[in-house]
Amino acid sequence: MDQLLAMRVFLRVADRGSFARAADELDISRAAASGHIAALEKHLGARLLHRTTRKVTLTAEGSDFLRRSRRILDELRDAEENLRDARTKPQGELRVDVPVAFGRYLLLPALPEFTSRYPAIELDIRLNDRVVDLVAERIDVAVRVGPLRQSGLVARRVAEMTFVNCASPAYLADHGEPLTPDELGRHRLLGVRSSNGAPPEWSFPPPYTPRRLKLHYSLMFNTVEGPIVAAKAGLGICHNADLLVAEYVARGELQLILQDYSVAGPPISLVYPSAGHQSAKVRVFSDFAAELMRRYTEVARLQMQAHQKQPAPASDRKRARG
């Protein structure tokens, strides 16, 4: 017996007071409707309806079961409608995990735009530099930089970074500008220690390998944004993603150096716990985040091009080389 179907038939018969009318509305035969009620009564061990040739009325047990069945079927209908709405209407809680620097510099400034578009979505944003288990921590979507370490995830690549080098105009005025990576050994460098505690390795095109350069760092941080803030304060040179420093370059707070030695960085991806059955809230956030990354990438490239620095004066070059 299909108990839910039998309950629906019972409600319709009770509301209409007729097997024939209920059967017509449900597009089943009168015999089928009668069979569903008989099976339900047998299953429950109680008579639900009084049947006469003229009308159908509820028994005392039938009245109580009708009230409870109506509540159950109403709740089931509401649950089905909520699930359909979740697939088609962006609403409900959305858990997002994003690296600290990208969250503060890129996502948080764009949140007013997102919340005005989708006011029914309740965002739970985790700014996190550790790689969390999306399934265990019930994360709906995460921003990941570089290769994905957790298996079973679905990834959507949304942007590419470029590693650039910059310092404040004040620092360069006091210390000169390095013209090749080899000259960085004479400067104050601002690094980010990796999550396993290893010292940073700045990326440059060949032949400038870490082994050749053997860079030393005057200041070390455990977050990507630390060197940016320190560089703005004139404390040294930082090596960072163009997306994160473009705004400060455009405002003149940081100045690009070693522009011929910039290298492509890791990809930025959106990742999800599973491929199928993405809800509307995940879909619209993913599209928004992807567009945001593309927009920032384009703006960063334009700002970098607009602030290409002319070759340093001869006096600076001499000073930079000591």
C-alpha cells in the first residue's frame, strides 16, 4: 500500500463526501478510490468512514485521523514547496569559506551589491587561511587559490593571478630601486611564511631560482595582507598577487618594480562539495563571485598598465646597485 496516496484519497473522499466525486477529481476509478480506503483501514485496524448508498461520513476514528493526516500532508507539501523554491529562488543560509586577504580586499567590499540583489540569502562568511573540509564543516562554496588538495570536490576556475613586486615611493626614495632580482639581496624584504612554517620563495622567471637568489627577509608574516600593509608603511618590498595590490598602485601608495620579472601565479577556483543539485543560492553566489574575480582581474591589469613606471633615473640605478 502507498500510504501517502491512500491518505490523500481519504482526505479527498472526506472533503467531498463521495467516492465518485473524489475519484473524478483524482482521475482514478471509483473502485481504485474504494480500494485505497479499504487498504488504509486494514493497515490502521480501524474504520474511517461510514458508507451508505447516498453519502459517506466520518467515524470518530476517521475524524481524528483526518485532522492528523491533513496536518501531515500540509507539512509535506510545504517541505516540497520549500525544496523547489530553494532550487529556483535564492534564499536561506549560505556558508562561504574564503582566504583572509581575498575576503577582506575583494569580497567584503562587494557584499552590499550582492545583498541588495539577493536579500533573502543569509550569508555566513568564514575568513580562513587554513584548508577546511567542506563536507565536515558544511561549507556550501569556497574560494581556493592554487591546486586543490581535497578529493571529491567540484571546481570552477574563475581567475588567474600574476605575482608582482612593489614598494612604497618613500622606501624607494630612501633605498633606491632594484633593477634585477639579484639586487633584492641588498633590500628589506617582506615575506609570508607558509602554513607549515617554511620560509617564502618568491617566483621569478629563469634563471632567477630560489637557490640562486637566497633571499633573506627583514619581516615575516603569517598572512598575505601583512606584507602589503608593511610595504605601504615604507618597511620594505613585497611580492604579492596583482589583484591584492592593484588598488594601492592606482592610488600611488605602492609602486611597481621589477616589472619585467613578474610571473603567472596560481589559479583561483570556486569549489563545492558535490557536482549535482546545486541550489539557487549557491548558483547565484558562484556566478557573482566569478564575475567579481573577472572584474577585479581586468581592473588590476588596466591599473597596472596605467601605472607602468618609467626607467629609474641614473642616480637611482647607481644607488640601487650600491
